[in-house]
Amino acid sequence: MPTYEYACSKCGHHFEKFQSMRDEPLKKCPSCGKPALKRLIGGGAGLIFKGSGFYITDYKNKGMAKAAAAETKAPAAPKPAEAGAKATPPAASTSKK
């Protein structure tokens, strides 16, 4: 059973009420007695996992696991200084006239 928030538009009284989803919304303010209550839209309750074994990777597909494993095994990119030393100079012109 959810907890609903109510606010009175006449006196400003604000309160929460634990009631069934099938119950009609309250209309009469318990503070001033006027029929000016409005049910507020709540943010809802948070999702709580209890126990062990809930990990972000539990429900991923196998293709993503293979891609992640490939990324961790990939060689590191060469440093900029090493890359310049290993590169061959560009050819001047290979076309013959």
C-alpha cells in the first residue's frame, strides 16, 4: 500500500496518508474541515536490492562481455615520440613522366 501526499488549498495543511490504491482520494482537510484537498504527485519509492550478487554486469549480453575483454587485452598506443621515430619519411614523387 502506497503513501500519498495531500495538501489543502485553503489552509495550506500538508500531510501524508497510508492508504490502498483502490481507496478514493481524500477530499476533506483534517485541519480546517473544508473539501479542498489535492493529492500531490509523489516521487515514488527507491528501488532497494537486498542480498549479494547484484552487479551492473549481471544482465549484459555475451557480446558486450567479449568486447570488454578485447578492450582490456588490446596493446597500448605508442607514445608520440616513438611514433615519429618509427615512421618512414614520405616519398618525394613516384610518378614518371
